[in-house]
Amino acid sequence: MNSAKEEYEDWHSALEVDNSADSPWHLMLRSALPEDLSELSILEIGCGRGGFAAWINRHRPSKRYVAADFSEVAVGKA
């Protein structure tokens, strides 16, 4: 039996990065963000495979963006 961490790593291994950041959660966040993030620093905890961070970088770049996740596989994909 695998540990929870191993299961989480396996789950991330099987998925691609959501570059469009169009999950319901991401859409809700996108609608709540100001249009101009250029002077803001953002910390994203639980970034998964980095899809939202990639979307922000392409569409509304911020001054600084730091993202972290428990999964080494996810961070590697990000």
C-alpha cells in the first residue's frame, strides 16, 4: 500500500499542466483579481502543476509570483 504522499505524486504524474487555468476554481480566482497586478507580489500555496501561475504570467504579470506545492512531481511540471 502506498503512502498518501506517494499517491499524491502518482496522481500528479498522470496529469498535464492546466495552462488555460479554466477549472471552476481558477475561473473564480481570475474574476476576483484586479486587472493590473504589476505592483503586487503573489504567494500561491498549493500551486499543483503550475497552471494558474502560468496563466498569471501570460495574462496579468505580477511584480513577483512565488508558488509552492507539497508534490515534488507537481512543482517539477510547473
